[in-house]
Amino acid sequence: MNALHNFLFVVYPYICLAVFLMGSLARFDRDQYTWKSDSSQMLRGRGMKWASNLFHAGILFLMVGHTVGMLTPHALYEHFISASTKQMLAIVAGGVAGTFCFIGLSMLIWRRMTDPRIRLTSHRTDLAILWILWAQLSLGLITLPFSLSHADGSVMLVLSDWAQRIVSFNPDASGLVHLAWPYKVHMVLGMTIFLLFPFSRLVHVWSGLASVFYVFRPYQVVRSRRLNLPK
């Protein structure tokens, strides 16, 4: 295992996570005015509904699926579902969600690149992050045939073991050495997105997550105050 491999899959994840968390906190504390999605729907709504819904539904499913799938220990589900079945489920569900997300994102990029009004109001970072996400989705879809060739679930176990060791501060990237290149590039680019997250419009994801707690908030009691005004 060479030094570059060790850096990318042992050291780099912690750099990305540190910048992701601390950078998000610093931006919220110092520059809240830029904490927004910069939606362009008001400039042109045509085609926005399908593109936005496909992209957001797909990427939310992928985020939850990756988080649960990678961070759930094998011992918790091995009595209910085998590793091979779990991997096949991830391939099918991830493939469908990834395709929807890819179509929606492609539509959003085309809209932002070809509409003069939207292009004029777009920042370079907006276009850059969209293309990075597009490349990441493309790599994710490329990994599907490689996963199908390892139907025994071995790839799923190797990736899950690496991710769980990262979050438990016991990193070990030796199991990743023999993985195919699309997996490795997909993982490095995914970590890089976390690195760029605080410096892009992606920070509005935090607001979306925080809004979930709004549903479970206690009722706000509002009492009227009667003023005893002189008659």
C-alpha cells in the first residue's frame, strides 16, 4: 500500500470531514446572508419542476442509502438479509435513484448553461459544483457493472468496513487496494464534495435537514393581552 493510497483513504477523509463541519459552522456564524440555495425558479419556471424534483428526490435517496448502507454493521442485519442480497438491493435501488438524479441534474445544468438570464446570474462556483456532482453521479453509475460482477457482496463488505473504521477513528484502507478504479475515484470525489461543501450553495442542505425538526416542534401558545384602555 503506497503513500498516496494511504493519504487518500486514511488521512484525506478526516481533512474533508474537519473542513465540512468547521467550515459550515464558520460560514453560518460569519456570513449568513450567503446561506441560501440561490434558486433560479423566479427567472424561468419552465422545466424547473421536473428537473428539480428528479434531482432532489434522487440525491436524497442516495444520501440516505449510502449513509445507512455504509455505516450499518454487518452483524446487525446478517440474520435478516445476506451481504449478497443487500448488495443487489443497493445496485437496483441505487441504480434507479442515480438515474433519476442524473437526468434531473443534466436538465438543471442544460437550463443553467443555455438560458441567458440564468447564466448571467450564476456564479462560477454554481456551475462548478453542478458539474462535480454530475461527474460523481456518472462515476456512481459506472460502478454498477463492477458491483454486478461481485454478486457475493464482498465489495459491499469492504466499503462498509472502511467507512465504519473512519467514523470510529480506527482507519484501515488495506481492504481497498484491490478495488476497481471507478470505486476509488468515486470515493475520492465524494470526499472532495464534502471538502467543497462549506464554500458552495450546498450549505442549504443543512437548512433542509434542520427543517425536519420543525414538524416535531411543540405548539407555540399565543395569548392575547387585553389592554385596559380608558373609556
